[in-house]
Amino acid sequence: IVLCQVALVLAFAGLAATDPVRSIGTFALFAFLGALASATQDVAIDAWRIDVADEATSVELLSSIYQFGYRIASIVGGALALVLAGRMSWPMVYVLMAALIGLVVLVTLRAPDTPRPEQGALHATLGAPGELAPATRGAALAVVGASWAWAIGTILTFMARMLSPLGPGEKHP
């Protein structure tokens, strides 16, 4: 989660430092990286919420808190950003949003975590009958990794083609 938040801070800093009029491709790349980090953070927070739920703190309570935080983030990142943009430059708004995410990193570092089993116990559990063999697991991860690489490569190629200048009479494919 912290890694995603650091990536978001860097993406906002990149958006603040990039002039979209002069380098729309770079600006789009920073926006893409920010969107990827944001979506990954959402998935990681969902996993954390389920992982830390126990009898004292139910998953329903954590889900309610998550929804509250999600709504606040939507208001801050949407309406508040637009209000601020009416009073200051967009690069300054991006810097302010990066600073707010930086504060959220401090909250994340204080979030509770579940105890981890010893490494030997974890490996024994993964090697139990009915579990995937390491070679099978590695092959499955390779297929998933290759699929993700292809999807990201396709998106980046599409973005590069759409942002490339055209000569007279040319059209994008």
C-alpha cells in the first residue's frame, strides 16, 4: 500500500512538473502511472481489510470505514481539486494532492497488520498435498506476467501512436 502511495506522490509530482501543452505524452504517462498506482492501491487495501479483520474489528466495520475514506478521497480529489484550481494553478493543485497523499502514507504506516507465520511454516503449508507444485506455480505466474506485459505494452503502444504527430493527409490507424 505504501509503495502505491509513493508512486502516487511521484505521479502527482510528475504531473505538476510537466506542461501538457509542450509534452502531452509525458503528461499522459504520469497520469497513466498514477491511475495504475491508484487501482493497485485499491486492491491492496481490499486485501488488507480482509486480512486484518477479526472478532474485535469485523470486516463489515472495516468495509464501512473503507467506504467513508473512499468517499472523502473522491471529494478531495474531485470537487476540492476543482475548487482549488479556480484559485491557483493546476501544477500547484497537483503538488497539494501529492502532499495530502504523503500525509496518508504516515497513516498507512501506523495501520495494524496481522502476525506473519514463520517462513518454514509458510513453506510447509504451500507444499501441502493439493497445493500447486512450485514449477506449476512458476509457470502460472509466468503466463500471468506475460499477459500483463502484453496488455501494458499494447496500451503504451496505442498511446504512443495516438500522440505521435501526423503528416499532411495522414490519419491514425
